[in-house]
Amino acid sequence: MENMGFNFNNGFDVKKSMTEMMEFQSQMLKGLKNMVEIEKENIKSDQLEKELVYSEDKMKLFHYKPLKKKGCKIPVLITYALVNRQYMMDIQPDRSVIKSFLDQGLDVYIIDWGYPTAQDKYLTMDDYINDYMNTCVDIVRQRANVDKINMLGVCQGGTFTTIYCALNPEKVNSMVTMVTPIEFSNNDTLLFAWSKFMNIDKLVDAFGVIPGEVMNSSYLILKPLSLTLDKYVGLAGQMHNKEFLQNFIRMESWIFDSPDQAGETIRQFVNDLYKENKLAKNELVVGDKKVNLKNITMPVLDVYAEYDHLVPASSSKPLADLVGSKDVEVVSFNVGHIGMYVSSKSQKDIAPKISDWILSHS
């Protein structure tokens, strides 16, 4: 068949193309139906039952309901990063790190940092670590009737946990860090390279409290194609899959649920850590206390991701040589930063490894 000089029968299957088009339209219609149903269902994360045991300012301390009657006698306190929300660890029922911990018998507490507002612009690392975290640790110790607890820190929360353990080793039984930046002298990711040239002082002086949208946009720019384009192109072909769509919405909701940042805290974090690497040099001062990583003498488990675009291995791995503990285990998994919590490997390998380690050291 000839039409305007183009041979439609030469390498062009009209029937196949029409069939694929009809199938795609059918999938899109089913996807739209799924979207309507999902909107009515009000998809949520952070569904595990937990009790609010303490609150102060924006910060809340929660205790998860145990799933085993005879579990670990020494509880674990989880500290998440300030820049995101802690429910990533309980993002969906079948991919919940917290549920895996509870299934293994751990007694789990978690800090919810909340959403800072303009009145919190003067909060410092001293406030977060020596005040809020220390109060939470003491409450958990008192409730469990133990002298020491297990501590687990995630990303920036792992840095805070490391600092806390160095300042208060007498209160900590063991320390676990996940995708945690410790050594900041490298430029192995764009985040580390950019931070060294960022004028954080002008940013804080201008905003007081850094808007979460500013922080989130910065993270998306680190991988612009995969984080802003590819995933939405892939979504079009999966909209007919209701379970996929539900999980996609959960992840998108978490990604864009970005709290504002207390200006003075992020000022010190960028200037003292990213730019001057004071933590690894044992030169960091938080409040009136100097941080010496050699004071960390309790058992340490350092978990990092091999394909992390935010926290490179070269920032996490040095922890083993910087602490004073003789019982240090460093373990890596071939996942990315977020894959540490939501990948199938997280449920099969990562969470069980951490649980087993904590149980063996409690």
C-alpha cells in the first residue's frame, strides 16, 4: 500500500501498533479507575500501633506495641534524620523495617522530630542532641528499668546518634548506624561536593528556618532524570497495577513530606561537618561538650549502601577506625539510600541482620 510515497507495509505493522495502542488505552482507563478508588481509600503509611510516651516542643517519642511477649529486654531507640520523616521505616505493611524488628522480638522506640516553624530557627545541634535525645534516652532507660539502651541512627540521625554515644557512652549498650555520614572530607557524591561550596550562612540568615521545599529540590537535582522524569514515565505503564500505584503514592507522599529545617542546626551541620570535617577530627563541639569518637567503646554495627547517591561508602566506612570500640562490624548491601528500607533485600537481609546483631549484643 502506497500513500504519499511511504510504504506502510515496509517495516510497519499497523495491526500490531493498533493493538498496542488499544492495550495502553485500556491500561490507562483502568489506572484512572484505580486512582479514584485509591483516593477514596486514603492510602497511608506509618500504620503500626504505637504509644506516645513523651513530647516536648515539636518532638515526640513513640513506643511501638511489641509483637512478641518475650522479646529483647534492652530496648532500641531509633533516631531518624531531620530532613525527612521517620515513617520511611514503616512505609507500607509488606515493607516495614520496624515490623521486621518487632517480629524478631526487639522493643522499639522512635523519635519523631515533627515540623519546625519560625519559632524554632534558633534550635541548635546542642538542643537536638544534648536536650531532646538525652531526655528520650533517659525516659526509655527508666521505662525499661535498664542502665543502658541500644541506639540506632539513620542517615543524619546516625550522625546525631554517633555524637550522642561519644558524649554519653555510659548510657548506651550498643550503637547501630545506617547510611550514616561520618567522614566528610571526600567529594564522592554531588551532595558532599556541593555542600563544601554552599554559603549556608547567607541561606540561614535569609530564611531563618530553611523551607523543606528548598531542601527537597536540592536532593531531586542530584539525580534529575531518575528522580524527576524516569519514574513518572514508568508509572504510565503501571497504572493498571493497583498495588504498584498504592506503593508509588506512598513513596511520593513521603518524598514531598519534607519538614523545614532549624537554621542554626543546619548551619553548624554544614559548616562544622561538611566543610571542616570536625567530627572525624575529634574537633566538634556541641554545646559546651567536645566530641571524641574514641569514647565510643560499646559494640558498633555500621551498615552502609553500596549504591548510595547521598552518603558514599567513603563517608560511612571510616567509623570503624575512628571509634574506640574493639567490637565493630561493618556490613554493606548492594542497594541505594532508600533501598535500605523499602527494597526486597531490606526485608530479607538487612532488617534481619540488624535485629540478629542487636539481640546477640543484648
